[in-house]
Amino acid sequence: MRPVKVAATQMSGGWDVAANIAKAEALVREAAAQGANIILLQELFERNYFCQKQIPAYLAFATPIAENAAIQHFQALAPRCKTILTSRFTVAR
């Protein structure tokens, strides 16, 4: 059996989805460079944490997995970093 190193990300974000994805990618790459095999991305990192208020317009943030920019981005990144990336609901290998 070989050891497995696990890392978790934590970052502040804003409303700019592309900037948040880039920031999360930098954290993933840093963790992978330090030997992490499994990296946990924080929940809902794509935007400010919007769940504190029930605003109907926020429902538009929900997208099918196949159309979600973050999932598509990190599904491609995981094999390049030789890691498993996970969040509360998704796994990319």
C-alpha cells in the first residue's frame, strides 16, 4: 500500500467566475506540486457565497454538468496534475 496525500483548498472569491477558476487552479497546481494525490476544492468557489440569501436570480447559476465551466476546466486539469479533484458533489480524475 502506498501513502496518499490529501489537500483542501480555501480561498476568497468574487463574482468573476473566470478569475475564481484561475485562482482555484493555482491552488490545485500548488497542492499537486507538494505531492497531493487528492485535492478537495471548496464548495461553490465559482462566485461569492450566494446561499445566504434566497434570491430567485441565483437559480440561473445552476448549470448541467456538461455545461459547467469549472467542471469542464478541472476535468481537463486533473489528469495533467495526476490528481483526483473533488468537491462536495463532483469528482474529476
